[in-house]
Amino acid sequence: MKLGVLAGTGQEGRGIALRLAKAGCEVLVGSRRRSRAAGTASELNRLLGDGARIRGALNQEVAARSAVLFVASPFAAAGDLVARCSPHAAPEATWVDVTVPVSFDSGRVRLTSLEAPSGSEQLAAALPVPDVLVAALKTVPARLLGEVAAPLDCDVFICGDSVRRKCEVAQLLSAWPGVRTVDAGPLEVARTLERMSALLIGINRRYRVHGSRFRVVGL
């Protein structure tokens, strides 16, 4: 099974691609420019140091060739990315939204005004079948994802309206060192997860750290 990271040349996309490949998966990294995708894939394979598990391609090609698609662009560009790539994707492909709709105003973190109650619900509405989208990794700092030598040591909350797709994503992410996946419920829970992410960003900035994250005690 091929896994795709759309807009995978940024910090978050690179970290996701590295951790998926390190867990033994075949990964496609997407970009609007083929040269950038190929260059990122080569760099990530050098970091892995044990064979070429990551390949680069145009975003639309990644969508056409992947069974699971991670949307790793900034949220402001995610709607256009999904609109351009969804016609190329297989109807049964699972989409994983890792974006968070936040902006910064005078140093303060704010959730962006949306057409839907959450960013994930807004993206899901743009897909032919909304329940193919699962939200995950929203409360894991992007910078931490790229530090593959260190276990994440946190819970990853997954929400979505398809139990099968949530289980599929949970199986992939549970292979990452230090990750416990938690089924957080239906896709509407993304409203809470996005606020939790904004909380974490504020804590990180206030305490001048980059790795605060969540773990549920007693579960």
C-alpha cells in the first residue's frame, strides 16, 4: 500500500513522510513542482540511510497512486489542494487531515474564521464522500515530527465518521515509536482538537519550547 503526503515538502509533511518510511511504508511526497518533490524525497532518503522508501511526484500523481493521503499544507491552502487532487484520487482512498486553521495576531494565536465548525469538516465537505476524511496529528507539533530519532511519547487523537478508516490510520500511526492512538470520536470532535492545538501553540510560545503535547492519564 502506497501512502501519499500531499504538499509534503514543508516541515510537517517531511516529518510525516520520514516517520511513515521509518516504519517500513512506501511513501510518495507531493508538491506543485516535480523538481521540488524529487529533491525533498532524495534528501529524506539520505536521512533514513537504509534504502529509498520515499519518492517524489506532483500532488495530483500522489493522489492517483496512494491508498491513504495525508493533507500537510497550511490550512489556508488545503481547500484548493483537496479540490485539485480529489478528482485524481481513488474513491476508496482515505484522507487524513493534519492541518490546523490558526493565525497569529500581535503574537496571539487565533483560530481562523471558517465556513464550517472545524477545518476538517470544511475539507470533508469538499470531498465527494465526506466520511473518507479522518483528522489526526493535530495536537503534535510539526517540528517534533521531523525529529525522528526521538520517540513522540504522546497520545495522537483520531476522529472521523468511518470506524474502518480511523482504525486504518491508527494502525499506521501506532507503528511510530512512543505513539498511542486514541479514538476521539466522530469528525465533529476536530472542533475540539483544533482548539487544543491552538492552546499548545500558545503554551509553546509562552514557555519558549517547541515540544509540549498531550497524554491522557488513566486510559
